[in-house]
Amino acid sequence: MEQLLHYIWKHKIFPLQELKTTTGQKVEIIDTGLANTNAGPDFFNAKVKLNGILWIGNVEIHEHSSDWLKHGHHTDATYDSVILHITSDADIDVHRTNGDPIPQLILTCPDYVCRNYHELVETESYPPCYRIIPTLSIFTIHSWMSALQLERFEQKASQLSERLKRCNSNWEDAFFITLARNFGFGLNGDAFETWANRIPLRAVDKHRDELFQIEAFFFGQAGLLQGTAGDEYYLRLKKEYEYLSHKFGLTPMDVSQWRFLRLRPTNFPHIRIAQLAVLYHRSYGLLSRIMEAETVTKVHEILKGGTSAYWVNHYTFEHPSPSRPKTLSNSSLDLLIINTVATFLYSYGVHKGKEEYCARAGAFLEELKAEYNYITRMWEQCGIKAANASDSQALIQLKKEYCDKKKCLYCRIGYEYLKRN
């Protein structure tokens, strides 16, 4: 109920009759204020007239007035700035730390809003708002999707910022770890990030001219060289890794973290690691080259890579397979651009104050085809078809951050649903 009170206050869904405080003061709402998502009062800088006198300050909202005491606001000077307390049940009077009373306004949620809200959070159909989507204007949908795409960029930039801290602000290292994670293409994403964090990149750099030694580092740290028997290539890699392990004090990851079930052979960790080894070998200053690439085609050329000769006719060690080059498909390259390159362009642009990188990140997504997965298919069935990768990223953000978390009160489609009487 408290969330609904926030909602009706923010959107000014007030009863038609004159508003009065619990003590009879006439209330006129000039500005409901700015919603606060952090600690402190719920709305900042509201403007309210009480008996004709303008007050500017903060607003706090509770379902029951007694929650003011339960939350300890009566002893917290942070809440002395509250000029109006909103509640649906004024079971007690509330006061500032100095004992001064705070005016209280009783608000109740309209029946139609309550009914619509319960339909949204309780219906088993997914998404629960599907009925009204065909009736929404193109402007409403597109403006919300633009906001969602920006929100997704910001969320990914925040995650990257944390990874950058762990890399001691080394952008190249953070890029390699992010790229490696996305080489897992979902199922092995966590395992690839664990693996990448175990790669001693400064040590690898000393052997960057030798692809075989890079492969020894990469496969060894992945825990894939633990067997005692194998073909000539495997045994040579194992011997080289043992030497490097002793030299640099390396510890491999637990091989059980890798997942193979329901994976196509081209997605096996062995193939992805072999591709990353070639990419690392060929592309010194990989991030710098990516940042200089001004077209999607150029990024494709940088990331396409391949593998060493052994993997042309192998998917795992020892077991030969029909000869086939193991380059990344265009769809895989597009996913790497969406989840790695665009994220880095945007984050770097924000960090360095260079708008051109942020603009290029958005342009890349608009140029790429929309992702085709169960989320985009679901929204298409409801009437929202993704035209490009920017749209599909927005729809993924909508599902994961709003639908899955039942945050209908914060969704523009949810807003349209709730206000229907």
C-alpha cells in the first residue's frame, strides 16, 4: 500500500474535494517534489501551501502514521525538514526531533488504481499489461524504450566501473575480462569471467609474440590441462603450462565450472578459449583499436579472429572432427558488440567526458539487427517489435528490471494501465 501512496502522490491522483490536514489546515499542492531513491525523506523540495502559506521542504510517506516511530524518524534530524507527512491511516501524531508537530495529510488510493495494480501483480499472464499495449501511442512506446536503453547503458557502465576498480583502473584489462565473459555467450559467462580474472595478463604480455605460449597460459588456467594422457599437441601444451605455472606461481581454476550440456560444439569452452588466444596474440592494444574503429564492419574485422591450426579439426582435445575454420559468426560478433564494445564506448565516453564515444555506442546499436530471443519474441507477440539492437536491449531491460521485479509502478506502460478507470 505504501508504494501505491508514493504513486498517487507522485502523479497527483488526488480526490476532487478540498484537501485538508488532520488538524483542518487547507492543503494546496504546488509541486510534489523530486522522488528520492536513497536514504532520507521520500520526496525532496516539495512546494505546499498550508492555509495559504507556502512551505518548501520534504515529504515523507507511510501507510500508517505510527511507522514514523517504527522507523525512528522522530529521533533523526534528517527528517526535521519534512513539511508534510502523507499517510492512509493517521493512527498517531508525528513530531520532529524538537517536538514540533508535522502536518499530516490522509490520502487513500482510488479503487480503480488498486484494482488495476492488483491485476498487474497477481495475473499469471505475461506480461500482465499485454492487453493495453496495442492501444498505446507510438510516441509513448518509443520514448519509454529510449529511456530504457539509456538506463541499460547506465547499469552496464556501473557494473564496468566496479570491474575497473578491481583492475586498478586498467581499461585494457577490464576490457579483456568483459570480452571474455561475453565469449561465454550466457551459459558459460560466469566461468569465463572467473577464468579471465585468473589470467596473469602482465606475464602473458611477455610471451605475446608466441601464440603457443598464450594458449598454454589460457588452457592451463582454465583447468583444461589436468589430464595425464593426450595427443602430441595436448602434451606439449601441458608441459609448457607446467613450466609457466612454476615460473609465475599459477593456480588453475576448477574445471567443473565449465558447462558443456546443451552447447553446440562451436560454443565449447575449448573453441572460445582458442579464439581468445588468437585475438590476444594478434591484437596488441585491443581496446585502443576498438575505440578507434568508427564502423561496425571495422569492429567485426578486429574481433573475427580464428584459431590455431589444431582447432580447425578439433572441438576438444584428442577427438578429431571434420575440418572447419572456427571463426566467429556475424551473429556472435554482433552480440559481442552489443554487450562489450558498445558498453565500453559509452562508459569510456562518460568517464572521459567525450560525447562522441557515447554517440557511437548508440549508433552501433541502432545499426545492428535486433537480438532474437525469448524476450524479444514475447514482446513481439504483445505488439512491440524490436527494430534494431537498441530496441532489443530496451526490451530486455524492461523485462528484467521491471516485469520480473513487479515494478509496474515505475513503468510507463504500467502507468498507462493503472490510470485506466
